[in-house]
Amino acid sequence: MKHVVIVGGGFAGLNCARKLAAHPEIRITLIDKNNYQQFQPLLYQVAAGFLAPSNVAFSLRNILVKHPNVEVKMAKVVSADLATRTVVTEQGQSYHGDFLVLAAGSQANFFGTPGAEKFSYPLYSLHDAELLRSRILAVLEAADRDPSLVAKGALNFVLVGAGPTGAEMSGTLGDMIHRALKEEYPNLPLNEANIYVVDMGHAVLSAFSPKAQTYAAKMLEERGVKVRLGTAVKEVGSGHVVLSDGTNILTHTVVWAGGLRASDLSTSLGLRPGHGGRIDVQPDLTVPGFPEVYALGDFSNISGKVGDTLPQLASVAEQAGKWCARNIAADIEGEPRKPFDYFDKGIMAMIGRSAAVAEVGEHRHELQGPIAFAAWIGVHAALLSTGRAKIEAFVEWAWDYFGKVKGDQVLDRFSQADIDWNDDSGEDASGPSAQTTPTKSDS
């Protein structure tokens, strides 16, 4: 019986395992540092409280329970020997396979920005989303309790990056603050809240068409979002950010959506990583020089039909996982592998309630507004891993759209309320900035 070791239970790794599980003659070991798959495209909705954590996290064991040839191990893989197809976990266990699939995912890329890793909130894991949600609620509760904190930046929110994560989070935050929370915080001057999106580029959603970019910028503006393009973040402090034009913004909530790089495992493979620290792969998704080793998803750079690198999208990872499984099965059966042929379904982003952009299909048929919003909901619901998750997500979205009550307003990460409002550093037009020392982990 051939053994396949898969590192990572995200879209790529999980879909590879599920596809391989249909072959009873193949034994699969799936290793992930979590015991659940997290649906990254919807993490920002958890951070804003529109969805509960249970709506975007699914037990790997539960998903794979009906496949006796799949075993799940909760462990962090820290090294891999590609020649022997052996991986070693943080706890010291080793796993050897006839085939090795590396789908270890990604992490925030802070590009060496001073203070960014310590003081900002990335949004690339369920834990990140829960911490950010609690920080947002913590500053709102603090300002409601003590209105003088507004002058210290309590209601200022800075999002670094105007790509899909930054645009979706800022638009949703605008809806949250200026629509959903007015009844819950009647004494809080939410009209004084400021949401900033800062990006070195010259457009919101740079991967989209100029028409979509213009629409997205307009929708953000309608939600009170101030977009600062052509501007970099030079420093992130505990109570402020400094921009490349010298501006200081007082804030205690900085969301980092400025880019991704491969997980640290990529540096331990003895290979020279490609762009973003990712592993460049061959057309059949194998690592050059190691025909029984595959790299998938956000851990890899996969070339498209015209030589471009495919984006780090859930649909790319999902399809690559299934394609990898087919190639492994073909290898075992003595049949030739096939180069990965990505079916481009298009790209989309939700800017806020009833506001979205979508470019559908390979030829990028453009949709905007409520139609794109409905398409976004349908596509993302379809990508969810379980039938129950699809139903629950639809119920939550319908409740928000047709109802008046906001979702999950629970501050359950208490460390995010531990803010030092008296630590000053920097200035802007509203006065001296205040620093915090956010502890981004809870016991």
C-alpha cells in the first residue's frame, strides 16, 4: 500500500486528501498544526462579527471520518527531507511517505516594517480574526466608557493594503461602525470614527479592471473609508502609525493586509524559494528534482497558461489539490501525469452590504452591485466544506441583510482590552498620539 504524507489541511491539502481517499489502496496521513480547516476568504467577517468562528472552521477529523485510509495528525511540521520524503514535527515525530505533498500555507509578510509584526493585527488565521474582533470591540467599549479616548485615536482604524483583504475588511468595518452598531452604542460618537486604507499602489483592488477599481473606491468612500494610495507605512507603533509622507495617525487598531509569504517551512527545504518565499513548481505541480514531492496552494508558485503566476486564491488551491491527487493516483497506476490546467472562474470581492465586484470566467465578464454581491455569496457558500456550514452561513448573511441586529458582539479575548492609553508617541492634527501594548495571544 502506497503512503502519501500531506502537510497542511487548507484548501489544497484537504482537497488532495479527500480525492486520494477514494482510492482504498492508498494510505494518507494529513498533518496540520490545527485540527480544523479554516476558511480564509471569510475570516474578515469573523473579525467584524458578521459570522461566528464556527461558521468558518471545520474539524478535519469530522470531514474525513468516513475515510478509513486517512489519518489526521495535529502537529506542526518544522522540517522536511525532500530526498527521503520525510517530515519532522515540532514534537519530534517523523513521517515518511512514498509521496510528499507540501501545502503548508502562508503567513503575513511585514516586509521588515518597524513595529508591524509586534503592533499590527494580521488577518490570515482564525486566531487572527478572533483577536482582531476583540480588539475592535475593546476600543469601542473603552471609548464608550471614556469619551476622552476618542482624541487618543480610539476610533481610528488603519488597514494596510488595498487588495481584497484590505478592501473587504475596511468596507465591512465601515458598515459595522456606521450602520450596525448605532443602536448598540447610542452614546458613542461613531460619526467621529475614521477608517484608513493605506497602500503603496495606485488603485484599490489592483488585480481588477479599472472600472471595478473605481466602483470599489466609491463604495469605500460611501462607507466613510479614507483611501491613501501611493503611500507606504513606515512604522507601526503601539498607538500610532507613521506614513511615508510623514503623517502620523493615532490608532490602536492596525490591520495588516499588506501581503503574504510562505510559511517558515519553506526555508528549511534546502531550496532557493521563489517570489514570496514560495516554492516554484513544475507544470505537474512537483518540486524540480524531486518527482515524488508536490507543493501546492499558498506554499507554491504555479504558472498559468500564459506563463504568469497564478494568484493565491482558494479556487487555485482547491483545484491544485484535486489535480495533485489525480497525478499521484496516475503515478501509482503507471500512467503519465498531466500538467495542471487551472479552470479560471474569475475573481470577486465584497466591499460591503449589497456592494461587490466580480469578474467572472476566463474572459472576465464584469458584475457590480447587488448582482455581484449575490454571486459572491453563492461562490463562497459553495466553497465551504460542509453542508451544515453552507446553511449556517446563508442564515447569518440573511439575518444581517434583512434584519437589524448585528451578529457576534462578544469580546472573548480579554487581553485585547488591556490598553495603555497614556503612552504617547508622535503627533497628528488631533493631538498627541497614545500608545498601547497589545498582547496578541490569550492563555
